[in-house]
Amino acid sequence: LGGTGSIAGALTINAGGTLSPGASIASIATGSNTWHGGMDFDFEFDTDGSGAAGTNWDLLTITGTLDLTNASLVDPILFNLFTMADASTPGLLATWDADVDHTWASFVTTTGGITAFDVDKFSIGTTGFQNLFNGMFSVVQNIDNPNNLDLVYIAVPEPPILALLAAGGLAGLMLRRGRPSPASDRPAATPPRPSGTDR
């Protein structure tokens, strides 16, 4: 199911089905949704999280509830990422920094809440993500409004940064070990023996 516009009734996406708001970046409105494990959600976006849902990334507006009871860790929803050069052209994101965190907020909104949510019910597909990245993507509930879903990216520090931090810690340890002991910790010097012969 794709395109723009609205569907007044409830929507169920079974295994093998695909939900893709818009033919490119766009929005679609429906009644209550039920998502099953094995379905695909195709998510298109053209920014690093700046902008707004429906304009810079896809938006699904649900009047009602979103039921995730029929998805699981072993049978997850396949959430596929597609970067766009602009609203209608696949390509690289114009602005992207892989070393900082990003959030695409409220790509799903509901009026009635989300049933049986768990982050492990979403398997993220990155084949369509054309920029380089070193972190992890996840679908989470919006921290301010748990009736909505966000896509988040958590960056992982590059190995050279980790090595630099480790080297700094090692240098500090060596400096502490190599520092001369205070005079009070040193053994007292042996006084010189008087001159002459003891008999």
C-alpha cells in the first residue's frame, strides 16, 4: 500500500505486504493499523533529521491505534531505509554526519496509542541508505509522546577516537606510576660512622 491521501477504515498489513507512505516523501492517513511480522515498511527521507515529517521524511497519520501484537523478535517488521537527494530523487543525503546522533521524529502518529511495542520487533534494512554510517538505527517510541514512533540513529565513536582515549588513559597511568615519591615516603639515610677505630 502506497501513495498519498487517506483511508477511512482500519488497515491490516500481513506478512509479505508493504506499507510505503507516498510515491516519494509524502504522508498518508488511515484508521487503526495492525502490523504483522514479515511486513515491510519503506521509509524515505531527505535530511539528517532536520525539518518535519511529511515534508522531509514519510509520515503515517493514524486516527486510532497501532497494534504490534503480531510481530516479534523472531518475526519482525522489516523497516527499510531509503535516502533521498530531494523529495522525489533517490540519492545521498545532502547533509549527514555519521559521528553524531540523529532523530526523525513522529514518522507515525496515533490518536489512540501503540499496543505491544518493543524495539526488537523492528529489523532495520539499510541497503537503501546511501551515505556512510558507523552507528545503529532503531525505531522507538517518541520520548515526549509515546503514541508516536521515531527513527533514531545512535553514532558509534570511530576507532581512532577510541584509541586516542585509551592512549590518554594509559599516559595518565604511566605518569602517575613514574612520579617520584614524596620525601616523606623515602627511607631515612644512614648516618655516617664516626672516624677512628673502636676498641
